[in-house]
Amino acid sequence: MQENEHLSVRPDKETVVSLITRVLPDYLQILEDCSNPITWRNLAQRFSENIKRLKIENYVHLYEDEKRIPAALICAVMSKEEQAEFIAEINAASPEEQQEILREYGRPGGKWDQLSDEMFPEDAETQQQQLEAFERLEGEERTEAVKRGQYLMGFFMAWLHDTLAVMVFGQRMTDLVPKALAGDKSAYALAVQVDKNLIHEHPGFKEIHQKALTEGDTDFLEKVGYRLAAPVTRGPIRYAGVFVLFAMLETMKWLDALRHREILDICDAANLDRWQNRIEDENAITKCLQKYRRYQKTGGVSMH
């Protein structure tokens, strides 16, 4: 994914809204599981099983640079030839032209949507047809299909945990992981609370943990042990839908750039119930944002 890591243009709003409206329901279900130690352990176990089955243990390296996460998505949706063409097109384009290129990919019915429909069909008949078509693949075609699936799941895992970290701690995993690798013990503990796979799958995290064991750093080990046992959030979140939406916008560098009227429009596009989420108007969005910022400062303690 190295050749794509220089891609830093922010996706346009239409692309962001399209992506959020597709994945928000799944993220809300995951967030519900995050608030309970038992359901979170079960969810983490399922994630671990999928990671091993798809052999994507190295997805944790995506956290080392924020550009790697969108790069993984690009690798999922494009062949090597298409990536080369895309990179050449991006490199030759002005920032405004880059936005237009991404808009074409991200618009409703665009290439991202088409890929999502192909990879995650909703009806059982299409799912069965897709499985049968995959089983018929051989050689390079099969290898390419598996590789794209790995990149897509790696993107999903990284963006999911990045969003959770932003919402709960006000820091991205792409902030916490580099800090941890540079010796920040607090960042290490927070990072492993959000994504426990780091301590098992990232060589740098394993080395730091092993060094602490060897040197008898009990204070650090106790903090890590506490974070590993803790769920990502502490109890149910009253404004879960809108908080997750805020976090998604923040990971894509849009939250602070939007007027509150625009955020309310995105809430509507994502089918968030205004009454249930207490977002009846722009003033309500302003108040909810204030609660969201306080929630980030408390490390996941729900604000009622």
C-alpha cells in the first residue's frame, strides 16, 4: 500500500455522507456491544477469528500513518493497473480536480457503492451466487479476489477502531499508535483498550509488552491489564447514533468544517431519528456537540 500513502486529499462531503449512511447501522450495533465487558469480549473474539481466517493480522500497521487507512480502501476497490492509473490521475490533478475525482467514486451509485453492493449483497440468493462465483475462480483471479477482500476487511477494522478511539478518547488510533511506539505508555494503554489485537499482532507492541514483563514494570503492566479487561465504553451511550456520526466526520476531517445546519442534514441523510437522538434543530446539534466533546474528555463515561 506504500504507493498510495501520499494521498491526503479530504474526500468531498457527498462521498462522506454516502459512506456514513452505509456503515452507520453496523457501527451502532458494534457500539452497543462495546459497552459491556462480556459482549465486547465476544465481539473481539469474532473479530479475531475473521482476522485469522482472512490472514489480515498485519492490518494493525495501518494505524502507523493516517494515510494508510484510505489507501487500504483504494487497494480493495482497484486492481494494480487501476491503482496506477488512479495515482497518475491524482498526481496530475489540482486539489479541486482531486475532489472531483473522489466525488465520482463516492457519489451515490458511484464506484464505491457498486463495489459495496458486489461485496456485501443483502439478499441470500445473490450471496449464494457470489459464493459460487468465487469458488469457480482459479489462479490469479482467485488470488486477486482474496487480496481485495483482505484489504477491504483491513480498512473496515482500522476505520472502525479509529472511529471508536476518536469518540471515546478524542484521539485517533493513528495518533495513539505512533505515540505508543515512541514510548508513550499512556497512549499504549489506550490503544490496546480500543483494539486488543495490537498486543498480539503488532511486533512493536509485543516487544514493549515483553520488555515490561522482563523488567518487572508492574505499574505499566497493571495499567495495560486494566485496559485489556475494560470495554471500550463505560455503559450505554444516550446519544450513540449522533456521537458515532460525529466521530466518523472527525476521522474524515469534516466535523469542524461543517455548519451545524449541514450536520443536521447529514443526520437526516443517515436516517437518525431526530427525537430519539435529541437533534430537533441546529441548536440541539450545538448542544450535542458540546456533550460529545465532554464525553471525549471523560474517556468514555456517558454524559446524561
